[in-house]
Amino acid sequence: MLIGAHTSSAGGPAKAIERAEKMGAQVVQVFTQSPRAWRPTPISDDQAAKCRLALCESETVERIYCHATYLINLASPEKELFKRSVECFASNLLACESITSSGLIFHPGSHRASGLQAGLVSIAQGIASAVEIASRDFGKNFRTSVLFENTAGAGDTIGRTFEDLAQLIERTESILAGKYSINFGVCIDTQHLWASGIDYSSASKVESVIAQFDSVIGLGRLKAIHLNDSKVALGSNRDRHANLGVGSIGADCLGLLIAHNAFNAADCILEVPGPNGKGPEAIDIEQARKIYSDGLKVWESNH
Ligand SMILES: [Zn+2]
Ligand SMILES: [Zn+2]
């Protein structure tokens, strides 16, 4: 399992790789633009080339992921917001392609009382439109995957259950089938999972969560894990990340989950507040490695 962190991309995405290297990260996640503004921050050809080169030459960082803009809501019943979301998602996709990102991770959105089914249909159609727009610049074969992230389950958010995520993959793929080549997968956020009421506080509970994931979504779809502890309790439906080991999940449970062999091929990305509240630092990555190796020991002794 590769372990890394979300990092600032101020000064261009190549800078983020530099920062990640200093932290000892093996994967890095960045925003393609300011996450709370619609206007895209264009990544120049020069910046994109520098990023690709930095990624090739880095001895520690193997992959870069992008987190989509928070404002995007492809499930919105409001036409104007939907349209803006499609355009923004398309520019996120273009940014991903230009820097050879492995995945665009995004929160599926909120149906705002229009109903879950209407929301799922809207998201699938929105992604298909964005893929069509982005393909005008990059062709029909996408290198980046689109990864649906599970949510903490607040309000009308979509993606709080494995069933939601499976449906999103299925519906989007069926619209795009035969027209474009782009992979869809899942990013599981450990804090959102906990907040959405999924309990993994013992080895047997971890086994049953993983079995459920496999039967509903399929383990092959799991590409990334957002590794975060939780400031709020199990089932509280709020998105509040805590540093590893000091939240309501705790180091032992996080270790059990991520060290399960079913998660081996997924990349692990920290989004914790960090020691200074400014995001993950080297010490958080060290801690994640320790949690992971302690988890491995538990599984080894169990078998
Ligand atoms: Zn996350
Ligand atoms: Zn979160």
C-alpha cells in the first residue's frame, strides 16, 4: 500500500510533488483549482510538463490524484448550478489529463430533495456531458479515472452507501459505453465511512464491511482510501476529520481496516488537519505507516 497525503499545489502541481517528497509521501493529492471557487486556475503547458517530469523523476512519489472542486453538484435540480457543475467538472478532468493524474476524486453531490433516483441519473448524465466536453481536447481515451467518494451522509448527499456508489458507476458506465474509454472506481474515506454509521471497530466487523463492499461494488473498484480519524461519533453524519489516533475511530481500528489484504492495491491519502492545522505533515505519514504495520501484525496473528 502506498501512503501519501493531500498537499497544497501553490506555485503549480510540480511544487506539490516536491512538498510530498519532503514529507516522505508515495502518493499525493491536490486540488486542480481553488476548491471553493468556480473559476478554473489554468495549469499552463509549462506547469503541466514540469509536473509530469517531476512525477517521472521522483524517487518517492509514484502517483498524483486530484480532488474535485467542492462547489460541483451534478445532482442539483437547479439547471444553472447543474450546467456550471458540468463545466467545472470538465475543466477538472482536463487538468487531471494534463498532469497525468491517476484519479479525479469527487463527492457525488446532493439531490436537494429532488430524490435519490433523480440525483443518481443527474450525476451520471453530468459526468457523461463533462467527459464529452473534455474529450474535445484530449480525445476519447482518458488516463485519469473518476473515483466516487463515499460521503458522511449529511442531508440529501448521495454516496453514503455502497449501493449509491455502485449505482453511480453502473449508470455512468452505461451512458458512456462504447463511446469513451474512461475508468470509474471508488475512494473510501475512513472518516466518512464511520460518520455514515458503518462500524469497523473489530476484526470481524472489518471482514463484514469488506465482504459487503465486495458484493455490492467489487473490490477491483477500490482505488484510493482517504485515511482520516473522526472528530465526531459513529453515525453522526458529519464530515469532520481528526488526526490519526486522536479521534473517535482510533489507531487500532484504522489499522485493521487499511491493513486488510483486500485493500492492498489501494493508495492511501491523508487529509488530516496535521500538527499545525494546515494539513498533513511528515509526522502524520510516519504515523500512518505505523498504524498500517500494526494492523498487518494483527491480521498475521489472526491467521
Ligand atoms: Zn476525503
Ligand atoms: Zn471529508
